[in-house]
Amino acid sequence: MKLSPIDIFNVERELYQRSLAEFAKASWHVLEPATKLEWGWALDAICEHLEAVSDGRIKRLLMNVPPGSMKSLLTGVIWPAWEWVKRPEIRFLSTAHKQDLAVRDNMKCRRLIESEWYQSFWPVSLTSDQNAKTKFENASTGFREAMAFTSMTGSRGDRVIIDDPHSVDDANSQIKLKAAITTFKEALPSRVNNKHSAIVIIMQRLHESDISAIALEQGYEHLCIPMRFETDRACSTNIGWTDPRTVEGELMFPQRFPEAVVDRDERAMGSYAVAGQFQQRPVAREGAMFKRAWFQVVKAIPNGTRFVRGWDLGATQGAGDYTAGVKVGRKSDGGFVIAGCTREQLSSGGVRSLIANTASQDGQQCIVSIPQDPGQAGKDQAQSIVRSLAGYTAKSSPETGDKETRAMPLAAQAEVGNVEILEGEWNEEFLDELCTFPSSKYDDQVDAASRAFNEATKPAPTATTGQVTGLY
């Protein structure tokens, strides 16, 4: 039987009232008329958890997602408008690290509610005496008020939305970070109406001691969606949701952020920013073993410096582990200089080509040090690479001890100011990884640097360079 226009209207209205995701998709044309909507499972996950707040299953919710995930639009604009469909008396306090951002979303939410599309389904009436940029109210006494997070005073709400309470700069300022945490601990608890009220935090991680860290200590339900899937951190929540990905490194939202875009952004951001903003596992910018202040950047290397290129091998083209080669020099005065780093995700054939090409650029006076993985296959691989470097001083040896132990000699010399870095475009990415080690996701550059440094500390070879040495 063909449905009448009224029946179709009623079916759509019921669908939008039941599902925040369907409401969001249908309202998109009001908020972003010139932009095509890209939808993915991560957005469904955010909607599912906000629905759980609406029906009282969650009272305290922390959502950590990468930037560009529609988090502000879904949480601060679409969700309040959706809640007013059934419960227009709900009162919202919405905050962000800047007043302007909170007001921006307040205006978008008001525009959505006043739109012809929304009013045709749900004629929620806004009052004329309280309809401003920072606060608007409806005829059922529900309101939505916007304010800067650290200026939470006055009003109370049934829902308190905290959207990115830190900026990137603020998270790296101990004074501003402490101010935000003080607000969270001391001012926020008095801003909710009663025991049925809810607090929702949605943010990217920017610091290991940020508000997310405090919320986790306080037992908030935690929805964590990293840009790249990490099998050892697969998220599950108490409402029965589990990250649907199964493959290490699988992207969160390839429709919107494909591999080429994510890889480009990761290279530009550096490992510290990627760890927090993309992967939601921030580590201290100054690591436990290395600190940036220990490394003086120099523009030239003195004559008489003896070089070693150490390698850490990967064999996954376009993803997974990197192959890294770090060049370390031992100066005639006994000091050290990190003179270069090359780093790529390559197939096994690409790894061999990279090592050979780099050796050619470094010259015969630079020793090449190759790691030998355990087992016969690792020994065969190392021997094969060494043989391919005929004409160079190439060595291969097994790794001994754990990564931290191997890096300790380099850290000790760096701490006393005995390690310099040659100025180059690779410096920032290298220092990011070095100074977040051992908490960083990748450690290939550290492994390569440790190998090169430890080889460089050995006495200069007495044999003529330009030869292939055996395994030792």
C-alpha cells in the first residue's frame, strides 16, 4: 500500500526522534548546505554514546577522538537540538577553551532549531526575552548557554558539555593547564542541577595530565577512537560497544581521512602531536631518557669526524614498521654528532635499495651497521645485506639487551652535552621520537641511533676501509 504524504512525514519524524544518527544525517543540509556529508562508524559510535546519556545509562562520558571528527557539531549542536525534540525542558551548559568557539556552536544550534526543516517536525518555540548569541531559551524553560570553560559561573545545567577544554598551546602551558584542571575539579561539580544531570567531555588528548586524565581517574565512561587502530588498546565500553577494527593500523575514517591524508598530516605534526591528537595516548614531550635541551644543533661538522650509519629494519611497504638509518659521527675531540636520518616504510626489496643508495651517498669511509634478527632467517637476511655492500665497511650483529638498555649510552652522553645534531629538515621528527621514547609508538629512529652510536664508540678499525666484514 502506498503511503500518504502524512504517513511518510510521521514515519520520518519517528525515525529522527528515535535515532540521533538519523537525525544528524537529516539535519546536515541545514548546518552545512554546501558540503557533502561523509558518514562512518565512528560517528555512529559517538551518537550511540550520546543516546546512552539521553536515556540515563551514562552520567559521566569522556570521548577522545581525533580532530575533524565532527565532534563539536554532533555533541554541541545536533545532540542538544535532538534532545529538545522529546524533552524541551533540558538545560545545557556548553563550554570550550575559548568563548568564541562555545558561542559559535550556540549560534549553530539555535539556527538548526529555528530552521524550517526542524520547525516542520517539532515546533519548539524560542522566547524573545532570552534569545542571544551566548544563551537562548525555549517556552518550556529549557536553555542552551555558552561560556569559556575556565569561566564557568552562574548557571547550572542538566547537561554540561565540555568540548576541547584545552588548546594545543594551553596544554603546553603549565599555568593554563593547571587553571583548566582546577576548574574541572572545583567549579564543574557545582554546575550540574542534580543527581540525574550528565557531564559530557569530548576532546583530543594534548597532554598526559590533561582533563581527560583526571576524568579517567574519576571513573568516566570512556569512548576512545584513535586514528589508527592499535590492537593492544582496542576500546570497549559498558553499553556494549567495541571498536569494530581488527587490523593494526586500520584507519578510523578512511572516507574522510584516507591513508595519503593521514600519512601527510603525521609527517607534518611529528610523533608527539600524533600520539596525543591522533592516537589519544599522549606522552611527555620531554621523555624519561632524552630531553631536547641536551642537543645543540650545529650547521657544520669538523674534519676528521668518523661516521657510522646504524640501521633498524622494517619490511612493510606503506604501513607498519619503518626502516630507519641514522648517521652518527665521532669527532676527533671525543664528542659526537648525529649527522643524518633517513626513514621510510618499504618492502624488503625497498629496504635493500635504500641501504645501498644511502651507503653510496655516505661514502666508503662511513661504516654500515646492520641488525641481525634472531634465528636462521635473520642471519641469512643480515648476511645478504652485508654481501650486497661490497666496497663498504659493512657489519652485522645481533641486538643485545632491551631497547632502553641499548639507548642508555647515547642518553648518558647527550645529558652531559656531548652529542650535537646537524641542522636538517629531519631534526624535528627525529627529536620528537627520541624525546618521547620509550613511550612513543615508533622507536625505529631511536634503535638506529643507538646502534650507530654504540658502534661509533668502538676504537677505529685498523683494517683498511672499503671491505665487507663477517658477522660478529
